[in-house]
Amino acid sequence: MKWLLKSDKLLHILAGLIMVQVFFIGWSFVFSIETAFALAVLLSMLMGICKEIVWDRWLKKGVCEMKDFVATLLGIGIGTILAILIII
């Protein structure tokens, strides 16, 4: 679990957290809360996948790592939990 403390992974966690929060807030004006959550999580996951595959692997702008995507998923999870706690 030491790999999570590297600055790169912390940035992925922060990015996942911010993405899901921003997408949720945006979609909550258009859809129900449940739909907004689902869309926010799915879109955030898609952005994380695209960053690793397109930006890092295909465009060779970084290093494609599964741990980066896992860190992004962790941030998405934390952001989702925080949003649920704020709503309740």
C-alpha cells in the first residue's frame, strides 16, 4: 500500500474525487439524484480509463499503469461517499 502515498497516486486520487463531485453536481440539475450519481461515477471511470489508455499508452505522454487507475477509482469512491454524506 506504500504505492498509494506517491505524489502521482495522490494526484490520481484527488482527480477522481474532484471529477465525481463536479460531474455529480452538474448532472444533479438535469437528472434525479440516483441517475446523477450513476452518471458521475461512470463518466469519472471512463475519464480515468481514457487518461491511462489514450493519453499515456497511445499518445505516449505518460506511463500507463494499472495502479494509477486504481488510485483514480479510490478517489471516485471517496468522492461518492462524501457526496452521499453531504446529501444525507
